[in-house]
Amino acid sequence: MMPTVYNSMKFVKDDNYIMMVERVMKLAIPNVYGWILMFYAFFHCWMNFLAELTRFSDRNFYKDWWNSHYLDQYWRTWNLVNFI
């Protein structure tokens, strides 16, 4: 991703908006992969690891947000707040 960002600086200096949009689109897929990996690492691995250490393993940090059909259903299921 870094070579694409470095190469895009030329287009920013030249005010070439079409090529800047092309560079943003080129970075979209690696960015999505990064977000998915961060979600998995934080919510699935790290939070479940801490839940096991603190014996809160019965806690639920997220539901099946990937099956959401509507935006309001997605917001209710992707990140749950667990109060004691």
C-alpha cells in the first residue's frame, strides 16, 4: 500500500483529480482487508482472550452482523455493550 501512497503524491501536487480518485479506488480493497483483520484481531481474538482470563467467557461481544439486511439491524448487532 505504501508505494501506491507515495506514487499518488505526484498527482496531489499536480491537482490531477481523476488520478487521485483512481489511487483511492486502488487502495480500497487492501483497506477493507485491513479493517476485517483488525476486527478479527480485536473483537474475536483479543476480547475473547481477555474474557477467558477474567472468567467472563459467557459474554457476547458481537452477534451475527454479517447477516444483517438493514442498516439498523447491523448497528444493533456489530458491537454490543455489555453492562455488569
